[in-house]
Amino acid sequence: MNQLISIILPLLLLSFGVQIRGQSAAGNTNKTRSLDRPYLGIITVGNGQIWGSWGNREMCPLGTYATGFSLKVESNQGFWGDDTALNGIALRCTPPNKPSNAIINYSTVQSNSGSWGQWTQNKWCTNGQLVAFQLRVEPKQGFGDDSAANNIRFRCSGGDVWEGDGMGWGSWGSWSPTCAGRGICGIETKVEAPQGPGDDTSLNDVRFYCCS
């Protein structure tokens, strides 16, 4: 009988489906999609690059906001290499953050990411939520190696400014508007697919959603 149950039970689970809590590719804890979450607006910057297409909109779970982030970054590939620099941005979502909070549990949301690089250490607002951003972008290089977006800075509602551990090509653009409502709660990235023998740029632009 026990042997029969051990055979039938997995088949039933496959038939009806099970919800498995797993780790996000971008780091610790769970990745949760909450596409139906209402939002107040979108913040953008004007210096993003042109290549690639927009990925899925990904939202923090209800009741949480982006209070931290991590970047997926490819290091300098040398003179003959193809640099892509910034490949991905992951938001770390928690309930509203206060100075005394120790960040232990969080959810991760990210839109499309490129194929190269490693995820950096998390950076957290010491107080408040992420509310505005600034993007470092390399202009078109003509016959040279394009890397598009290189790095990002965030401003927190509590006043902190955190710069990611990205690459240094290009220049910083203007700050985005400040989020309406409480803070950033979602992300959508523009990423160029791998170009084979062509010039890869990976992440080109990003926009963030703001919630009350």
C-alpha cells in the first residue's frame, strides 16, 4: 500500500498543481508577481538607450515597497571584449522601512535581465522607500563597443542616496521626478536580446511604478 501511495501521490500533485516557494535568481527569498496591484504613476528618465524591447511589468506584493535593490553587472571585458555593463535591476520589497528596522525578510521583483554578469550586494534605504532614480548611460559609440546603461542611483524618501555597483562608462542623466504616493512599487526594463557576433548592450532603459 505504501509503495502504491508513493507512486500515485506525485501524479496527483502534477495533475492539480502545487505552489512551491523558491528562491529568486536575483538573490534571497521569494520572487512574487503582483501584476494587478494598482499604481499612481510611472517615473522615467530621458537618457535611456534605444536598443531592445520592454519586458514584463513586475510589482511588489501588496503592502510592500522597494526599500532596497541589487544590480546584475558584467565587469570590464578588456580591449577585445564586448562590454554590456548593467544587465539587470532587482527591487527588494518590504513593508515601509523605519530606521530601527533590520531587513531580514523581503520579496524580490525584477523585469527582464540580460545574460551576463553577477548580482551585487543589496543596498537598503536606512529610512523610507525608493522614490526617484538617476541612470548612467553611455552614448552611441559608432563603430565602437556600445554598453548602454551602466549604473543607477536611487533616492530614498528618508533622504539617502544610494549608488549601485555598476560600471563607469557614459554619464549621469537628470533625476527622475519623485514618485507620487509612498514610493516605488514596480519595475519594467528595456533589454536587448543577445546579438550573436554583433555588439551586445543588454539593459538599455528602465521605468518604475509608484504606489500609494
